[in-house]
Amino acid sequence: MVAPAFAPLMRPGKDPHSAPGKPPLPPRDHAIEHDAGLVIERNVAIPLRDGVRIFADIYRPAGTAGLADLPCLLSWSPYGKHARSNRVFWPHSGVDPAWLSPLTPFEGADPLAWCPRGYAVAVVDPRGAWLSEGDFHHNGAVEAQDCADTIAWLAEQPWSNGKIGMTGVSYLAAIQFWVAALAPPALAAINPWEGFTDWYREFAYHGGILETGFLPRASDNIAYSLGQTEDTWANAQAHPLHDAFWQGKEIDLGAIRTPAWVVASWSDQGLHTRGTLEAFKAMASPQKWLTVHGQKKWANYYRPESQAGREAFFDHFLLGRATSLAAWPRVRIEVRDRHDIAEWRDEAEWPLARIEPTPLWLGADGGLHLAAPHAAGKTAYDAQTGSAVFEHRFAQDTEITGHASLRLWVEAEGADDMDLFVALQKHDATGAPVGQTFYAFFEDGPVALGWLRASHRATDPQRSTPLQPFHPHTAEQRLRPGEIVPVDIEIWPSSTRFAAGESLRLVIQGRDIPDKGLPGLPFARHEQTRNAERHVLHLGAAHPSHLLLPVVPARED
């Protein structure tokens, strides 16, 4: 077996039959069922390179149509092949139950949508998940090679045409990047629909600040096993700096040459937005397309028009059919106004080449100004309960699309470190907040978010750009009393249009923005901060704090 690049902390698996909120776990016996015009093979044993067996449910068309020449869509997930989407989506997710059949795996492809089109669908419990043998490895080299083994096995089955595709959301998206980097010959096309690709910066430590909301929840969700599983929450806490553990979770995105339709969103600030877009930028696939929406991720995935897009994409690469893919733009983005109001636009590349980086200077009057202020100034707030707010009212219609960055000159009173939370928000001409879609559930979110622990302020000049500073997070530089230091904060990508008279509001504080949501529904939280007493922001010519925005000029066409 491929050894993990860094030995993670492991834990005994929880009894797979005890998972709350899941349907009863069926026995591991192989069984063949007939339902809704499909042949369903339950608990097909797939042998991996070291003899470990993992188990899959495989769906095929009934009758002679299911005996040969079928491409296969693979859903690879630790959440249980017995856990179906129509049982687990929350009311606020926006998913219409009519969009899915009862056979749909969580975040994956609906067999009842694909098998009648001449496909097989395989839903797999990875090594060490549920009743599959072995110990569970959360991403990394072991899981990537296991997925490659599975792809090779599926391609060799008598019903297969030798072509495998992958589609799915979140975990089911991230594994596609991992395995595509290994270039398994039978992997003909991938469709990652929102998945983080940088474990440290997008999943565990935003700006060097430990994420305490979704991360431990995700760790609990991968605990069900007859063997051991990685203790992701314990591993994250044990590695506060970017070290060999996190290096073992890095994907060689530049090695990916598989045809890919990558789907990202502006709304998953704090989880998938950044990584999905970074993957598209880095992938070497000669045939790759990008769609970026501003909607709730599960609802967007299961919408009929999204399914139609997947059919055009996979029919082309897995069945060799002529489809609308030939007319697809290389990049398509949704430029938002507010939640559920936006316009689609075709583009030639990502990031947009015509972006004009535009600075807005922070003033002691609370304004974001087009001209840099000369007079020295400062503003301060209580590090645990207060905020600093700066606002710019647009004189003309303005679009911001892409990464933004914030340069601040900061001082920590009463502490040797400070955690900075940043939000860009939209307000209408009357001053009322304009909510954006946020995570998978919320409709009153920000335009974009950023985070930074001041002791992690060092940047890598080779990997940084003016609009996207890159922090190595390999060492800490604590603050001395009275020390004023510059910090550069990465603000995750977004796309929002502001009409003349509407305002962009910049909020800076020492705690989450937003800091509460609907009960039981996750979003990024950071409850272990280093803040004390006051944060002081220094402004003016000697300390030119400013927000750098990706302003998009109108196209002549």
C-alpha cells in the first residue's frame, strides 16, 4: 500500500451501525435488486492493490442495455453509500425533492437520471469507511491511489466501455482532483463541483486562525469504520503551522490533464470558493471549462439545467456523442446583485485579464477614498466586541470580480498577537444591507471574507500578487508592545455589481463576520482567537492602509 506522506493521528472507528441521522446500515452481503428499470448490485467487493476490499453499489440499466458498452460515473464518498440525498438535505438548502430520485447518493449522481441514458453509476465506500475493509485515510496519497485502483477495476468489468467519469459536490469534488493528478488511463472526464484544494488555508486555518465550526463536524462525519480513521480534528489542532502534515495533503494540480468541467461558487466563502478556482487556474488540462455561480451549492448542483450541462459534458467524453459542449464558453460567471438576482456572462479566461486593480484608501472619517489621505490618523476598537467600518459610495455602476486584498497597518494593545476578520458587504442607496447567498443555506451573507492572524503576516513574494497575497504560515512573528506592522489580507474571490449610489462596506473586527446563523446549520467559525484589549488601525501617508479591488471595466462588445 502507498504510505501516507506524513503519519497522521488515527482513532478507533465508531460503530457504523450507530450513526445518527443515517438510514439503517444494510448488511455487507452481496445482493442483486431490480428497481425502477435498473439492476442494482449491492456490496460489490472491489479489490485494491494490497488485497483490501472496498464495497460499492453499482447501478446499470435493466435488460440487454445494461450488459455491455456502458461508461461509468463514480461517486466516491465517506458519507455512506446507503445515505441518500433525498433523506438528508435541509429545508434551507433550496433543493427541490423533485430534482432527485430516492436512489441519489448524498452530493452525487442520481442513478435514475443516468442509467436510462446508457450509463452505469458506482457509489463506493472508500477504504475504512463504513463496512469497507482497512483504515480510513482522509485524502492524501493512499486515498488517491485507492480511487485510481477502483477506476481501473470498473473499466475492466464486462459491462464497461472502459471510460470512467466522476462528478459530485464537496468531498466528491475534491477526490477528483486527487485522483486526476495520478492520470489513471480510464478516467475520461471529471466534473468537480465545489471542493477545497488547500487543506491548511481553506479547510483548517483561515489566515492562520483555527476553524472551529465545520472542521470538527467534518471530522465526526468520517468516524464510522470497522477499522481506524484519521482524526482530522486532532491532526489539525496538532499542526498549527504549515508543516509536513499539511504538505502531505497537497495536490499536484499541475499534473491534471483530464478533461474537466469545474464548477465553483462565490457563496462558499470559508470552504470551497477559493480552492475550486485555484484548481482551475493550476490544472494543465487542455480541455477545461469553468462555471462560477452565486447560488446555494447543493441546489445549484441538482437543478435540471445543471444536470443538462453534465449530460452534454459526459455524453461527449464518455459516449463520443456530439453535444452542445462545442459551443461552451471557456468561462461562465454569474455576476451578482443580491441573493437570487444575478446575470450570467461568458468570459475567455480566469482570472479576468481586463481587471483594473483599484485602491480605496481607509480614512479616519470612516470613508474608503479614491485619493490617499495625507494626514495621519488612526481608529481603534475593542478586540473582542468592537468593529471598524469603512464605506465607499459608488458614483457610477461598478463591478468587482476576483480576488481583493487589504493592506492594514496594525497595532495590538495588551496582546502580542491579533486575529483580524474582514468582510466586504453591499448596501443599497438607502443604506440598507443587501444580502448575498452564503454557504449552502443562508441568504443574508457578505460579498466576500478574509482572515489573518497578525503573527502569520509574512508573505511569499514569489507566489503573491497585489490582489492575492500568499502567506506561507510556516513561522510566527509575535508583536512587541507599541509595534506597528503592515499586514496583507487575502479576500476570497467574489463577483458583485454595485449600481451608482450603492455602497461597499468594509468591516474589520476580531471575531467572525457573520457570527451566527440558523440553528444546526454549519458555516466557518473561529472561536479560539488571540485577541485582547484593543486593535488599533493606523492610517494616512505614513501608514497607507487601503483596500485593493478587482474592478472590471465594461467590455466594448
